[in-house]
Amino acid sequence: MKKQFYILATALIGSFIFLSMSGLPEDLQDKWEVPAKYEKMKNPYEGVKDADNIGRILYAKHCRSCHGTKGNGDGTKAKGLETAIRDFTGAEFKKQSDGSLYYKTYVGRGEMPSFMKKIVDEEEQWMIVNYIKNL
Ligand code: HEC
């Protein structure tokens, strides 16, 4: 009985290690902790139609040079960066809350500039978040 238990436990632990090493998709990003306050932040413009294309225009002006037209991280400036950039159309990006995207965009870190002082209008800030979510 005891022996069977050990065999079962070893098999379970073994498959867990195997899955965590090979089963999960590769993530380009070093862990980026988002404070709970931001993670749970509500998007006041959730689902709001961007009739004036604010998101698209500001993305082209401020973000496209690194993140690329389609958000794949292949902008003209991307080659010169040392930090890998996630694809905005990929699963790792998509599973994040709007508040997390807000935090990463406006607080930034390292080679991802902070846009808190450059884009101050609340509507503009969230229209960009809405835009990158739907690239
Ligand atoms: C100078 C190049 C550069 C510009 C310009 C830039 N970014 Fe970034 N961005 C980066 C880099 C590099 C990272 C990865 C940072 C890291 O992992 O430390 C990043 C990461 C991000 C992330 C996190 C992605 C994820 O899946 O966690 C978001 C969101 C983001 N950028 C949004 C924007 C937005 C919106 C703009 C324009 C307002 C913008 N960025 C402009 C370089 C840039």
C-alpha cells in the first residue's frame, strides 16, 4: 500500500515538473508585478466606441515605433532594444486586465517608457488601452 502511494506521488510530481518545463508556452517577458490597485482598476471606457479613432491615432504616434503596426513587437525601433516585447495579439498579453495594461503603459519600466506625463487625458489613456486590446 505504502509503495503504491510512493509510485503515484512520484508520477504526479514528475508529470507536474514535465508540464511546467515543456507544456507551457514560452513567455518573453520577465515577471512584471502589477500592484493590486491597478490590476483591479476599472476601465471607465470599457466597450465605448472610439468614433474619432483616438486610440489608433495615438498608438501610431507614440507606440508603433516599438510595438509595430499590428502589435507584434516589430516596430522600427524594436531592433535596437534589449528587452523582448510580447506580441499584443498573443495569449499572455490577452489574459491581462485592462488595469494591468494601463499600469504597464502609463507607469512603464526600463525600455518601456512611462506615458503618464505625455498622455494625460483620461479618455485618451483608456482609448489606447482599448485599441491595443483589439489589435
Ligand atoms: C521605445 C520603445 C517603446 C515604445 C515607444 C512603447 N513601448 Fe511598450 N514596451 C516596450 C518594451 C521594451 C516592453 C517590454 C518591457 C518589459 O518587459 O520590461 C513594452 C511593454 C509594453 C506593455 C506590456 C505588455 C505585456 O504583455 O505585458 C504594454 C501594455 C505596452 N508596452 C504598451 C505601450 C503603449 C500603449 C505604448 C504607446 C503609448 C508603448 N507601449 C510604447 C517598448 C516600447
